[in-house]
Amino acid sequence: MKIVPDTSVIVSRFIVAEILQLKDEIEEIILPRIVISEIENMANNRRSKGFEGLEELKNLRFECNHLGISVTLAGARPNLDEIKLASSGELDSKIRDVAREHNAVLYTSDKVLVSMCEVEGIDVEYIKSPPRKKPLKRIFDYFDDTTMSIHLREKVHPQAKKGKPGDWELVKIGENISTHEEINEVITDIVSIARTTPNCFIEMDEPGVQVIQLDAMRVVIARPPFSDALEITAVKPIVRLSLDDYHLTESLLNRLREGAEGVLIAGSPGAGKSTFAQAVADFFASQNKTVKTVEKPRDLQVGPEVSQYTALGGDFRKTADIMLLIRPDFVIFDELRKTADFEAFGDMRLAGIGLVGVIHSTTAIEAIQRFIGRIDLGLIPSILDTVIYVKDGKIADVVELRMTVKVPSGMQERDLARPVIEVSDFETHRLRYDIFVFGEQVSVIPVDKVGTANLPPLKKSEQKSIEKTIRKAINVDRLIITKIGRNSIRLEVYSEDIPRIIGRKGKTINELENKIGMRIDVKPISSSNEDIKESKEIETKNGKTPIDVRLTKSYIILSFPEHQQGTNIEVVTENRSIFSGSIGKKGEIKIDRSTSIAKEIIKIINKGEMIFAKLK
């Protein structure tokens, strides 16, 4: 009997066992060159089936030589057009031609090929997949209610992480050392489940590693040459939380509900990032939003209304193209690793899709730094507005980003003003980092280290020298000097003294800065000698609030609490309206001193009158 094996029985490693059973009846094995080419192509594309097929061909050659069965190659190698038409059955047709030409029996595990052989009158033998032998202990048997992950490795006792994120321990869960054969049985069982069970699939199949999703469980199988020994790591979430379980502040909950469109969830491996992302996805879905996830592997435990997608053709940028066609309200991106992932994240966000990304980092600022160099620096605040840092399963830190133009913290010269990304504490709005380009280098500066928090106050001798220099140039009734930077001070004087300190076109203040060697900001003291901070909290019966006014060489700056940014107000005196406007970033309204409004405000201050804000 002559036998022609097809690709399916070789990569499934059935053919050698079949030949050993029929060794007395077989006189020749005819291998189509097309079959060899298919297996070679799989191996070149780093598919484990290709390497298994090559191993089976070597075993086939060895056993046939030992049994005295001849092995013959037949047919031609496929050309490019035939390879392109493989899915349409063109290669299977060539294999049937080889079996017909040699009057041989075609052995296959492909039911479609069996049917075609019967139609064409070719002898065919269908080899079913033999029933899988279940291992003595399956991967599911290692888990209990407190197990986060299982770690099986040959020549090592089975181990498990038990507990919860931030509070776990690695314990030995077996008395016997795992053998290669035992782990291989568990792997065979896992792969069989993945191929035959709904909601289970193989996410990655590369030489030496497979990533398999068994419903909620993620399994990573490593073998040589990728690892030095056969091992299995299986991770399973032990809890499913809702957003209520995290006890978010009302302001953060409002940000997620109304204003968050570029959120980053950061944390170390195992800190609980994906669990929080799943809770956010369910929260968005409960708000009647269409929510999709982009994951590899797809292991978020979300509700049935949330669709889960993976990298299309291994590239998240292709998935992003599909998202733009689907147009969801929110996409959960779990997780950002490669530059292409960051590019896909940025493309979706700039196209208007609300995004929640998951990323590995040890701090919130490091999560932002991972975008630098991958995304244009000026676009980062348009892509990210909030970074939530998760540690030990809890929200440990939240920061927000915004773009402004200013002199970066730690610099004093006015001509060094440039676009700066400000990273502030979400709850207190306290500035924590400045990110900007200096020369060709992107600098990330902790503001606490260059701001006033750690600055020593002026020495008495310094204060006397500065006061003497100022009073020598200008006669002022009252002068309060405060150090606000390493090379900058603030002068607080009565309102009527401010124009003389500034001087015509800023000449006087420039001369003072040169003599003192520091930058000077000027701020008015209330003519009634009341503390300004207290005066800001006083409201009149008419609902008007006094405004803190600060003058610089180029601007008049009206200051408000930062939480009022974006609020529409009317600036008024006791008797009339001056102008209407909106409070900008940092809780300020900047008015160029050359404008008529600025000149009018200076006149009002010089008269000793106050100006107020009235909500519109």
C-alpha cells in the first residue's frame, strides 16, 4: 500500500503512529513537496505547528529507514500564486493530484479534504484526533479562592501566590517536584481546552512560548529555546470590583463621569491596574456609553455589553483603524508597551475617542515619561488629561496635565519663557512637575525641589540690603519682601506706590532687578492694611468678591482660586462694570498693560478703590 500524508496529519503528529501500526502493509510513503513547503513556511513564520511538523518529518524518515519503507518526494513546490490561493483549496488540490497519480491512499485529518477525495474517487483515510489523556492534575485543580497565580517548573516544587494585590506570599503547594512529563501533560490539556472550548483561545504562538486565555485565566507556557526549562505560569483574578469599591473622591468620580477622555492607569505589575480598568469599563457601560477594549491577551473580566478586541495582525494600529469605523464612546487600552501601541493610543485620542490606557510604571510621572520620545511633546496634554496611579489595589496618586507658556520652574530670565506641560496634583491642584524642552533635551523638573517649599527665607542682612536699595530709589510707606524662588522676590506695597516701582515702560523695576540681582514681582497691599488673603474671602451683600491684583512689567494679573478656572465673571468696582471675561488656567486673568482695560484698572487702584468679581 502506498500512502500520501497531507499537512494536517504531519503537524498533528499522527502519521508516525499510524505507520507503526500498519508497518507490514505499507510499501512506500509519498511526500508531496507542497506539504513540505507548507510546514517549512509555518516554521519560518515561527509557528509552533511548523516546528512540530518538522520534528514529525524527521521521525517519519527515521522510522521508515528502520522498517525498510521507502520515502519518495513527489510533485512540484508551490509557486507564489498557489500560496496566495491556499485558503481556496489550491494546495489541497495539488496534494490530491499526487495521490491520484501514484494510485495511493491519502491520509488526512481535514474533513473537507476527505469529502473532496470522495467526490473525485481518490482513496482516502480519515485519521481522527485521538482522545486526549487528561493529566492526573489539571491547571484548574491548583487554584483555590485565595490563589492569584500558579507557577509550575520542571525540577521545582509547584508554587502559588496566595493573598491579594499588595498582600500576598509565594508558597509551595506540592510535596513532589514537578517532572517534565507531568508539566507536558498539563500543557497538552491546556492547549486542547483552548482549541475546543468557547471563550478560550490561543493569543500568541511563538517558538518557545504560548499565551493562552482559558476564560478568566491567562496561561503563559515557556519552553526552550525561549526559557531554559519547561514551565507554566497561570494567572487568575480572584475578585471583580466595581468603581464603588475604590471609594473615589467626588471630584475624581466627576472627572471620570464628565471630563475624562484621556486617562492613564499606571502601576507596577500585579498592583491591580487591570482590575481597576475593568471597573472603569463597567462604569462607562453603566452610563449608557458604548465601550470597547483593546487587549493582548484579552483577559479583562468585563460585562457582556463590552466588546473585547485584540491586535489585528499583531498590530494595534490596525485595530485603531477599526475603532475609528466603529466609533465607540470609550476604549480601554490594556496595555501600552511598544511604540506602535503609543501611536495607536494617540491616533484614537486625537480622533475624539475617549481612552483609558493601562501602563506599567512605578510612579505617575514615570507613566507620563514613557510617552516622551514616542509622542510629540506638545501633543501629550491633548492625549492625556489624567493619570491614576494604582498601588496595592488602591488609588495611591492622581495627577492632571495641562499645557501653558511660562518661564519653567527654576529659571528666572523672562526670555526663557516656553511651552511647558504642568503636572499637578488632581485634588489640591498643587504644581508638582514641569516638563519642557531645554536645548534639545526634554527636562522633567520636580517643582518642590526648585519652588518655595524647600527655600530658606531671606537672611536679615539680605533683607535689609534689598530694602535699602529699593528705598534709595523710591520712597514707599510700607514694604514687605518675600522670597519666592532661588533668584526671585515679591514686593508687597500700597497700590499707589506700584506705578512708581514699575516706572515708565518698566524702566524702574528693570534697574532694581539689575541692582539686586533678582527677579521682582509686585503685589498690592490693601490700603486698609487688612490681610489680602482675608479680604479675598469677604463677600459683599451684592455677591461681589474682592480680587487679588498683581502687577508685573508687562501684565496686570487678576488671581482667583484655581478651582474657579473656566468660570465666567464680571469685573466691577463699587459703582460700575469694567469688563466681563472667563477665568483662565491657573485661576488667572492676564491683561496686557498696553490695553485700555489695564490702564483703567491702574487708575482705579491708584485712587485707592477696590475691584471685585461678580459671577455671571
